Amino acid sequence: MKLWHLFVSFTKVGVFAYGGGPSMIPLIQEEVVDRNDWMTIEEFTDALAMGYALPGPIATKMAAYIGYQVADTPGLVVALFGTVFPSLLMMMVLGLFFMNYKDTPLVQAMLKAVRPAVVGLLIVVVWEMCPKSVTSWHTALIAVAAFAAINFLNLHPALAIVVTAVLGLAFYR
């Protein structure tokens, strides 16, 4: 029963959370802390802090950790699958639709409008992140240098992250 409850709880999170991983956190907290008492709020906060310290999507890391805490390895697998199952299913359906109709004038017209909207959404993310991330002339220099290295020198983004992390260790300790 515990595995079934994990699956249902994390599937609800996967179905109802729009806007990416951070929007899933309150839903996960509701299921894990408030509804099922699998963790205290302190344990949940510690898990969240640990999740943010690791690379990758926060919701899947939280699901894996909480699932493991609740029901060991089977719980990890079930909670993780419950989290990604809804979007996996929706992407498969959308993928089938898209592959069959991608060249139709109707879909091409929709994509022509959606592409710049996605760029607009990315600009909003940058706009909102900038004041909290670029806080001085030297952090602005890091942002500009990373942009230039990735855009003009074809540096891999992961390498840019590693290089700037090393710079952070050297200069911001």
C-alpha cells in the first residue's frame, strides 16, 4: 500500500504542477508533510536544501529522496516514476500528434507564434534572475564572459559552469 500511496501522491504532483520544478515544491510538501506525514517540515526542508545543492531537476531529486526515505529503493523508483509519468505520457501523445501533423499549415502557423513566445519566456527568466545574480561589476563581468565564451568561442555550457565555480572558489571564499 505504501508504494501505491507514493505513486499516487507523486503522480498528483506531476499532473498538477505547471511551471517547472520549483512550482512542484509546495505540492510535494502538501503530500509528504501535511497529508501523509512521511516527513516533518524540518526533514523536508533539509531534503530540499540537499536537492538544491545537486544538479538536475529539483522535483525528481525530491521524489527520489523522499521515496527512498519512505520505502527504500522500490519507493525511490515508484516516487520518481510517479513524478515523471504524467509529463512522459503527455509528451508521448503530443509527440505522436506532432509527428503526424508537424508539416500542416495549421501546426506551422501555431509554431510560428509559439517560438518567439518561448524566447519571451526565457527573457523573463533572465530578467527576474539578473538582479539576484548580477550583484556587482565583477559578477556582471562573469556573466558577460560566460555569454561570450559560450556564444562566440563555442565553449560548452557545462564547462562554463565548472570554470566559474572554480573562479568562485578562488575569489569569493
